[in-house]
Amino acid sequence: MLNPQIWIVEDDADDLDFFREAFKTFSSVVTMRYFQNGAEMLQQLRLATRPSPLLLLIDWEMPYMSGWEVIMKLRAEHPSLGLKIKLLSSGFTVQEQAFALEQGVPLHEKPVSVSGWHNLACYMVTEITNYRSYFPHALMQKSIVDESASRRSYLF
């Protein structure tokens, strides 16, 4: 049986490295694919045969095609594709929050620490797998407390 897939669209090389490092722990549980822009990800999704990703993590602020534009194209081209989409950014304006609420897409602020990136990876992996027991609850709880002052998430 193939592992579920998570696709990450991120233009910042440093953030991509943080993603890769955080998700490396879960390589036996999920398959990760990384894209540097939305157009590249959309092209791969057009070409993809089953299995397609179960979760898309999309950076909000990207050159060429923003997270908003990626979501609009995705919804236009694949209206029946039932995958989870989450937007990530360093911060969100009121207008961006309104757009996400209207589209039903959760917003997550990017972590500011290594434990925060690991916690984000834990959360995303457990959301699409049956491996909740794989992660020590105390570890996840500690990471949540460590990041509580600097990390906000909307529409969990």
C-alpha cells in the first residue's frame, strides 16, 4: 500500500529546508513532494495518476502565482478533487483571513522555531493518517506550548 502524499508549495529555499527537515521524521508514514511555485504543482497535479495528494500546504506569498491564485486555479480545474488545502504564511491581513474563511481554507502561521516546525509536521501528518498513536502526546503538547505566543492558526 502506498503512503498518503503531502504536497508542499513553497518558494523560499530556507522554508523548504525547514519543511524537509521537519517531515523527514515521517518518511515511513507519508510521501512528501515539494514544489517551488504553484504553476509547477498544478502541472504535476494535471499529470498525476492515482494516488493524488491528500493534503496541499501552500505558501500564501509567492512570486508569479500567489497562494490565493493557486487555490482559485485549483478549484476551477479540479472542482471535485477532495483534498485538504492549508495556507501558510509569516502573517495574514484581515483581507487574507476573510478570503480563507470564504474559501474554507485554514490559515497557519509559519513556525519560528525548530520545535514549531516539528509540531506543524506532526499535526499535518496525523491529520491524514492513522498514526496518531505514533506521536507521543507529551511531545506534541510541549511544542504547542512553546509556539503558542508566536504561532496562530485559523479554521482548524
